[in-house]
Amino acid sequence: MSRFTLAAVALAGLASGVLGADLKTCGQTQYDPAQYVCHENQFLCPITAGEPLSNCAGACYSKFMYSCTDNVLALLPATSIPFTLTADNPGLPIHGKPVTASDFHWTINGETKSYCPDQVGDSCPKGDKTIIAAGGGGISMNVMVPGGQLAFLDPYWNIGYTQAHSANIPSGSVTTGFAALEGGGLINLNGAGWGWGACPPRASGGGGPAWNLVAKNATNAEKYAECLPINLKINSVASGTIGAWQYT
Ligand SMILES: *[C@@H]1O[C@H](CO)[C@@H](O)[C@H](O)[C@H]1NC(C)=O
């Protein structure tokens, strides 16, 4: 997710060459095409979360976070309209599958669970899609229920959200430090850029096809070792679109 300097990347490319994989050459340097991409036969960039990083005048960058104009990198602008999220890593079976709100946390490729009170009836949105809003470093569920539903990193760094009519957030949760970037991704700026992980369902769990979503960091990386790196791609919906009366 973060920027890599050319020197560091070139060294890593050389190091991986020692393993003797099916190597290619980029200028004078040998590299493993499963791990790197070569730009203009001179710049090597790593592939992270299945994304071959792009090249901006020798600096590697993720298109989920930056754009490159006239050889200058710029952070993508913050989005001001609601969005859905999809998991992005072309190497995984959940590539392109939606983030789904269910039982007060976010999963991938699950079912969106929502509720509409009888007295609201026909004015309720369908509630079958998980729509999110972002602003001021925070994220929330894009709902009609008065008071809204805030989303946050829970103490395990899953993404949770508050119940309707409740401001209760587990202690130790993190409610800020998110960037929702237009034409890019939802970025977790907490935890020094370890990015998102998608944890495959456990065979014994009986939980259906949903994968769990976690935010990785230096402390939990080992615990979440089986969780595979993904980007969370922002798919804007029409401004003013509400996802549900409330998510459950
Ligand atoms: C990393 O995540 C864990 C939860 O999985 C949390 O307890 C810990 O405080 C986080 N570490 C940092 C440095 O934020």
C-alpha cells in the first residue's frame, strides 16, 4: 500500500532471483514475475494483494491510493458520496465479491442483513446491499435509522458497526483513521499500512461462503497469517442512495 523506493525494490528483485524461480529480466535485473512487474524495461514494482503496482517516474504506487500525473504522485481525493466495497485480488475466489454487513460485522461474499420496521414499510430501501459512507476519517453504514450506525475496527480489528439506537462501541475499538478514496479504495491508515486481510471460512465453521475481513498490523499479522491480502475497492453509488433502514 505504501510507496516503495526503487532501490529497495530492485534489491528485493535480486534477492528473489536467488530462489531460482521462472525468472525474467528487467533491464539488467532478474526478477520473479509472480512477485514483480517490470515497467519500461527498467523499473521493478512488487505485486501486492494481487495488484502489480504502477510506476510513476520510478516510484511504485497502488492505484487504490494514488494517481500519477506528469510524473507526480498524488493521493486520490476523498469521496463524498456513498459506496459499496468489493474485495480485490485477482488471485482469490472472492475477487470482485461484495463486503456484506451481517451480525454487526463486515464479511466478504456473505449476505447483507437488514431490518425495516412495519410502520416505515414501503419507504424502506431494499436493504440487500451494504452501502457505506465516509467522512472526516470515520466510516458509517448508510442507513435511515435516526442516529445512524457507526462502523469501526473492533478490538480484534474486524470491522464492526453499532446497533441501531445505540452508541455502544466495544472499548479498545478504533473509530478514525480511514480514507475512502474516489476511484480507489478504502484504506485503513491505522497500523502502519499492513492493509486488509480476507480470512477463508473454516471447514468446521459451517458459516457458508462468507470470508471474514480483518485489518492487519504488526501485532496481529501472525494470528491472521491465513488471511490473504486484499484491497477494498470503492464502487460509488448515486449520491443520496441509502442502503437500508438499519443493518442487523
Ligand atoms: C493490532 O490489532 C490488534 C487486534 O487484532 C490490536 O489488539 C492491536 O492493538 C493492534 N496493534 C496496533 C499497533 O495498533
